[in-house]
Amino acid sequence: MATTAKALSTAAILIGMAAAARAETRLTLAQAQALARGRRSDLAAGELGVRLGQLERLRAGLRRVRLGAGGRWSEQLEQRFANAPPALCATVDGLCRPLSRDRVIDLWANLEVPVWTGFTLEAEWARAGQLERGARAEQEARRKALNLEVARAYWEVRLAELQYQSAARALARRSEVAAVVKARFDGGLAPRTDHGRAEGAVLRQRATVAELQGREAEARAELAAALQIDEAIALADDPDDEVALPALATVLASAARRPELAAAQARTEAQAQQVRAVRGTYWPEISLFARAEAQNQALGVTQPGLMGNFSAGVQASWQALDGFLTWQAVQVAEVERDRLVLEQERLRHLVDAEVRRAHARLAGALAQRRPLAEARALAETTVALTRRRYQAGTSLLIELLDAEDELAQLDAAVVGKAVEIAEAQAALAAAGGEP
């Protein structure tokens, strides 16, 4: 009866897992990545960086034409030269006025079109374009990093699930062995030590199953954080058995298109344009200008209508000496440009090393897959033969338990290697610049 209860308990574990999977929303890896891209707040924050780049470009464009307009409107009470001598009031008609209500209007508009700025405006426009391009590349890099983060969290959950299933199968086998030992013990064919060892093996395996349950819960919490979700989900993808190792040269060539490299290149070029812009202040600035004014006052006296003033022409301005502030700004901009060039070179080598490391990891995992699978098949055969020998009384229980342990270890190793291949494949795809 105890053996039957254990077998039913093991079956209930597997049935419960299947029922829970049916009750949850099933997600493939691609669906999980799409869900994360739609929910992650850090991606939304990255969009603000792109928006700032666009506004910077707009600001640079608006500097090509400088247009301003304004005005002033006021209603006021006014009394001029109160208690002034009559002789003074007679000198200017309307000079001495009683308390009156006046409306003062003053309008103006300026237009300035730079003709020559030492290529400062052109450099600022080019710099703004590079900053926008860099912001877009950084946003694409965030999306790719998010895809890899989700893939790793996804496969960690699947690893815990598959190892849990492997441990449950091992628990079922150990329960069957314990039943055989119990029958032999009851028939007087096995000593009490064998019965104790078999029961102890079952208890240890139950502890392993409980540990893997906790590990799966932890992995699911990490995945929920990566997806920013609260609802329960079930994972639909299994590790692919047919994974091909791409050529290293192909992956390295693809890695040259990584968005991180594009963002670094954009930052370097933007700083080079900043150097040009700062150097432009060495030159005089020549621009066309026009100004228009309209007001209803003349010499402080309110008039019945608006009067206008208009002017237009060419103006040149040049600050010949500013205490070497411009020279210092140029030096700082050049140092920053050189620093970004060195950072870009370092990043290129880091990307190259990341690709080689991911390629080597995938190659090593693929090389181990077949030997582990063959060893597992041999271990299954060994367990079956040893169990028959034990039932026939020609093998020791310790041999059977050792064979069971080896099979459980190899089963977990095969599962772990399959998930490791899936994770290595995702890491190589990300390192190589694939979507």
C-alpha cells in the first residue's frame, strides 16, 4: 500500500504540472520578448532620448534663421507737468495736460539670416544629426539587450522545469526500486539495511524535487520582472535539438553592425562636429538683418495712430580676443573627441571578444551534447539490467542505487546541456548583432 501511495504521489506531481500548464497563458520565447518590449519602462525611457535628439536637431535648424517679434500694450492714467507755470506750458503745445487716460502700443519684429559663421551652423546641424542617429542606435541596443535578458530568464525557467521533471522521473524510479526491496524484505530475501537504503534514496530524491520547485519559483520571479507582468504564464518552447554552429567569420562580420558600435561611432562624429563648431568662433560672423518697429508715442507724447520705423542691412561681428576662452574650449573639445575615439576602439575589441566567447561556448556545448545523450542511453540500459539482476538475487542493492544515481545525474546533465545550448545560441545571436 505504501508503494502504491508513493507511485500515486509521483503521478500526481506530473499530472499537477500538466494541469497548471493548461491553466496558464502559454508563451513562446518570441512572444515573451515581444511582450517585454511592449511593457518595459526602460524602453519607453529610451524613446525620450530619441525625442531629445530630434529636438536638438530642430534647435540647430532654427538657428539658420533668427526671427523674433514682440509688443507691449498698456492702458494708463497720465497727467503731465501738474502745477507748471503758464509760460512753460505755452512753449510746447499740449505739454501741460490734465489727467487723462492713454493707451500705449509698442510693436517690434527682428529678422536675422547668418551668411557666414565660420561653418559653425553647419557643424551644429551635422552634430545634431549624429546625436539623433546615436540615440536611435542606443535604443536599438536596448531592445537587443532586452531580448537577450528575456531569453536568459526564459531558459532559466525552462531549465528548472525540465530538471524538476527529470527529478520527478527519478523519484518514480526510486519508488519502484523501494517497492521491489520492500517485497524482498517482507519475503525475507533482503536485509533491513537494503530496505533502509532504498527508503533513504526515495527521501533524498523527494528533497531534490522540493529544492527544484523552489528554484523554479525563483526563476519565474526573475522572468516576471523581466516581462513586467503579474499573471501566471506557461512556457511553450523547448530547447532545439537541431542547432548548427555558424562560422566564426560570419558572426564577426555581422557583429560589425552592432547598434552599440553605431552609437559609439555617432558620438565620436558628433564630437568631431562640436570641435568644428567651437573653432568657428575664431571667424567673424556676417549676417543679413531687418528690423521693424511700430508705436503710438513720439518724444513721450501719445499720438492718435501708429508710427513705424524700418531698417535693414548687413552686419559683421567679430570678437578678436576673449581671454583665450575660445582656444581653451577648442582644446577641451578635441580632448573629448580623442577620448571617444579610444573608447570606440576599445568597444570594438570588446565586441569581438564577446563574439568569440559566445561562439566558443556554443561550440563546447554542442560537442558535449551527443556524448551525454549516448551516456544517458547506456545508463538507462544499465539500470534496467541491474534491476533485473537484483530481482534475481545476483546483484547488490548498492549497485542498483549507484546505477540509478548515475542515470539521474546524466538525465539532469542532458537537460542542462540542452538549455545551455539554447542560452548560448541566444547569446551568440545577440553578440553577432542579429535581431
